[in-house]
Amino acid sequence: MKTDIRLTEADLARQLRADALHGLTSDPKWLPPKWFYDATGSKLFERITELEEYYPTRAERAILVERASEIARITGAKTLVELGSGSSEKTRLLLDALHGHGTLARFVPLDVSESALREAAHAIDDEYPGIDVHAIVGDFTSHLDGIPAGDGRMVAFLGGTIGNLMPAERAEFFARLRAVLHHGEWLLLGTDLVKDRATLIDAYDDAAGVTAEFNRNVLRVLNRELDADFPVDEFDHVAVWDDVNEWIEMRLRATRDMAVRVRALGLDLTFARGEQMRTEISAKFRREGVQEELEQAGFAVSEWWTDRESRFALTLATAT
């Protein structure tokens, strides 16, 4: 097993400082969602994926169970690249299918968390003898050029994570990915779909309050890493559906007037009672929109699959 380090702890610390300074001094204030995912945040998100209200994980897995063999047959992929791999649990369905098809030679997981990546990569290395595992510690928005060269590659970007990017960021991501891939190589993209508002809100504001704790965890990260003094429990979790942009916004709402010091940045902040700070967008998609964005970046859609309730989609596209 090989591990490339494209993103160090020092790099992450610098990124956090830059993101926090930019977002917290903007009007309105905002923070990027990637800072949810320290060890506590990752565990909370795993709990979210098991909640009854949170359908995306189950829906995507159902599509993979039904279509993984077909994906293996269509692509004949020799290398499977997974962006934002995490535990690589769903990817095992693709690994099994490609291995069974007899084409898989290499697995390339990419994730920002070195510890989680090493754990997952070692597990895959043990479970699939004969397959070369090449792990990359990196950010999928910045380190796509670290994907090892070759042919017959398929990049899997699952979980609907693409929806956390703004439209311009998505366009840049797709363009960078297309520049890395050769003609005829593949992208397997998971996207959550537009649906009724109640279902969407429930998925991001569960009755047990797990998503609320996940949302507030970003403040704990700032308190620990930037020596801030956010009163974490005095921010309410808010989930809002934006009809115009067709995305969910997660926000944190101050329950009182407060002053916050972020000592590592030399930054003094004020929050008015009721003031909201955006911590995530999660865009929802329609088939025509996904196809248009991919075509503009140089991909041609080959297949579009949804779960039986049409809640989630997997798009298989080829680099043209």
C-alpha cells in the first residue's frame, strides 16, 4: 500500500485560519462545511446517516446494490478512484463488482483525514489481495492532480457531496476533474434530487437533534483550534429550504446578543440576537441540470439511475 501526503496538518491549520477569517468577517457570516468533520463531527455524521429522516445514504446504497455489476460491465474500470472516501463502505459494492468482473487492478482513495484514510485503505488492502491500494491525503477541490496516471480509471464522487459546492465551485471542480481524466474514462456522481420541502427539511433537522449537534460542532472546532470562546449551546440549529437556488442551507442562530473572541486570529466578533451564520449549503438537483453541468465540463452522460422513490441519483458519465 502506498500513501501520498498532499495535505499536511499544517496545511489544514492554515486553511482553517484563512476560511474562518474570511467567513467570520463577511456579512452575513458563514463557514465552510468541511470544518464539521473532526473526529467528533465524523462520528455525528455517521449517526446522521443511520437516522430514519436521512434518506440519501440508504437511497444511494440501494442504487449501488442494484447497479454495481452493470457499472463494472459498462466501464471495465481498471482503477477506481474515490473522492472524499471516508470509510469507503459503499465503495466496497463497486470494488466487489469490478473485482468480480476481472478488471480491477488499483484502488485510489482520497480524503483530507490521514488517520481515517489510512484505516480505510489498510482495510481494503487486507480484504482485496492483489489490488494495488494508493491512498492520497488531499482535498478533492485542490489535489486532483495527485491521482496517479493510467488508463481505464473511474472516479466515484458519492454521497451527494457535490451539493456542498456553490455553482461556480462545481463548474471549477468538474473542469479540473475533466483535465485529469483521459478521453473515455469515467465519472460516477451521486446527487440528491429536488423533492418536497418537508422531506428535505426533516433530513437536515431530525427529531433526535443529531444534525443540530453536528452543526454546532463547527463552533467546537473553532474554539479548540483557534482559541475561540463561542458559547456553543447558545446557538440554535436552523435548516432552510431555498426555493430559488434549490438547496438546503444549514445555519446557526444566536439566541442572544453576544461578543466572541477568536484569539488565534486576533478577531473580535459580535452577534445580534437572532443573527444567523451559514455553515452549509446542500444543493439538490434535477436530471437536466446535472447533464448540463457535466456537458459544459466535457463529460457525456451515459447512464442515469435513481432509487425506486426517485430521491437520489447516480450518474455515469464519460470524458469526451
